Amino acid sequence: MMTRTLLPTSISAAAAAALLLTGCGSSSGGDTHRSAAAAALGRDQLTDATWAEIQSEAESTCEEEEGMFALATTMSADDEAELALRRVNVEYVCPERLAELDEVVAGLPG
């Protein structure tokens, strides 16, 4: 006789976000994002604590509504490295918003 294990049909938003941030369960997606984030910050690698902070920030940025997205991604960045990191986060976590980010950055003075 075969035994079945029933799983819930829905997962929590936090679990779904964790899967998204790690490349839907594949370590290569998370590793690629982590490497790109380190490069944006001019580092060879990131500590686990720093990486956790970056993942949390990426999730928060991508959840912002259109009006706040510009502030969350550009205006509150302290320097070019932080702005580059935020672009990497958008590219890996919510790529559907990349055009929106590029439009905002194109409109920045300087």
C-alpha cells in the first residue's frame, strides 16, 4: 500500500519570498545574486549576516508601490555602490520592475 503525505496547497508569503530570493530553491540562483551583490559593493564575498540584510532589503524594495519604488531604490541610496546593489537586487528578485528602475535612474540629476 502506498502512503501519501498531504502538503498544504498554499505557502506563506515569507516562504514564497524565501524561495524567490534563493532562485526558487536552487542554490545557483541565490549564489549568482550573492556574487553580483558582492561585486556591486566592490567585495569578493559577503558575510552571511550581510547577505541576509541584502535579501531582506531586496524583498522590501520589490514590494514597494510604484510611487515609493523610486525612493526605495534610488533617492535613499548613499552612494553609487549602494545604487548598483539595489539594481542587482531588482534584477534578481523582481526583474519585471527593472525597466521601471532604469526609467527612474535615467531621470536622476547628474
